[in-house]
Amino acid sequence: MKYFNYILIVLGAIIAIYSKTGTDQNQYILIGGIVVLMIGIYRISRNIPSKNINDDSVDTNKEDII
């Protein structure tokens, strides 16, 4: 699944760049490429854990001591 997300990002970037080349630019292909690119980025960012998960439990313990 991880490689699928990277393929989506690369495919979306290639489609977006391809649609911008030439004198006759197709806006629908550009929008489709950007959508595929953003879906790939979103799917990768979903799996990145938050840095604030452990910080909340540590902060509440410090307040209880004071």
C-alpha cells in the first residue's frame, strides 16, 4: 500500500506537468492530475503519527504534582 501512495503522487505530478505543456492546455487534465497528487499526499500523511500524543499525558502529570 505504501508504494501505491508514492505511485499516485508521481502519476499525479506527471499528469499535471503533461497538461501544462504545449499551447493547448487542457484544464480538466490538470485538475485531475492535481487531485490524484493530493490523494496520494493525503494517504501518506494519514499514517504519520502526531507528536502531541505523548506530550498531553506528561503535561497532566506535572500539573497534578504542583
